Amino acid sequence: ETGVTQTPRHLVMGMTNKKSLKCEQHLGHNAMYWYKQSAKKPLELMFVYSLEERVENNSVPSRFSPECPNSSHLFLHLHTLQPEDSALYLCASSPTQGTFYGYTFGSGTRLTVV
Amino acid sequence: AQTVTQSQPEMSVQEAETVTLSCTYDTSESDYYLFWYKQPPSRQMILVIRQEAYKQQNATENRFSVNFQKAAKSFSLKISDSQLGDAAMYFCAYRSTDSNYQLIWGAGTKLIIKP
């Protein structure tokens, strides 16, 4: 049990589809993150939420829309994606913003855009 | 801006032997945190070990230890008595004490364990 659960594990979607990725944690953490992991590239931070408020958005295209309804749940809504958006999307959480204790990650959603 | 470089895309080691993974970083800050994460085929990123820059002593977690050379901006990971379960991607990461959110990541090193 990782503590951070992501669903679905795999997702194939067409460029005109709308889908959502879900992340859930019951660790009592109050900061949550979305990362994009592409082959042979460093992890890219997409969004950060702290106490359900978005505090960081690293110039992510508007076709990615995050939502954090409460401190335990984080969503990433996807629409009109491009093939280059195919990647592993990782969710993470941490006890507070920027602690020494690192992040707890989920197992990711492998997204393929066709 | 800070950067993290892992110069070894892939490393292999015989089971039970020792392997060292390299990581260098660039920063003008004097205080920061450094991390090594492991990502096995299950895809979950797992924290292996962490180091506070103001601490001289190298961090150790069981078979995992680091060689932290602050002046050289080097943070290598040593894995002793390698086991098959150590096979994974290993990522080095940097975080400024001023940054609440950003971990700066290296591109990763794939570690292969030969039985």
C-alpha cells in the first residue's frame, strides 16, 4: 500500500476526448502535486496544491485542468490533448509545503493519446 | 537556476557487489536538501535517502549511503551488497530551502542487477 492511490493505471484517449485522472491520499498530508514524466526527461512539476489552494502552475497548457476539492483528493482533467502529452502522470503528497521529508508518490497513470 | 545532472543513463552491477551512481548539481545557495529516489517497474517513486547540505556527515540507510561533497557539488549514491530488488531507475533531486514546492530532478540512471 503506497498511501497515494492513482486511477486509472492506464488510459488511452483520442485527441477529442475528455477524461480525468484521480489521486487520493489518506496520509494526512496537506500538499499535493501533479508531475509529468516523459521518457529520458527529468520529472516536470505541473501543479501544486496546498490546503486545497493552487499555489504553483508551471506554465502548463490549458488543456490540463487541475481540481482539488479537499486535502485528500486531486484530479487532473484532460481535454483535447496532443500526442506529445502521452506520458506517465504522477501524483505526490507531502505533510507540508517543502519539508525535508520528501514526497510520497502514487504509481502513476500511463496516458497514451492517439 | 539550479540544475541536477546524472551523467550515467545506465549502470549494471553483479548481484552482491557494490555500485555507485553519480549526481552533480549546480547552485549558488549554501543550504539545501538532496534526495535519491528509486522508481522500480511498479512505477511508484520511493524515497531512498536524503541529505541536508549543512550536515557534514554522509547519510546512510542500511545498504544505501551517499558521498556528499559540497564543494564539488556532488551527491553520489552507493549501494552495497546489491540485490535483484534494487533494479530500478534512480533519480537524484535537489530542493532549495527557500522553495516550498520545487524539487529539481536529474534525468535518472537505470540500474541493472546481474544475477
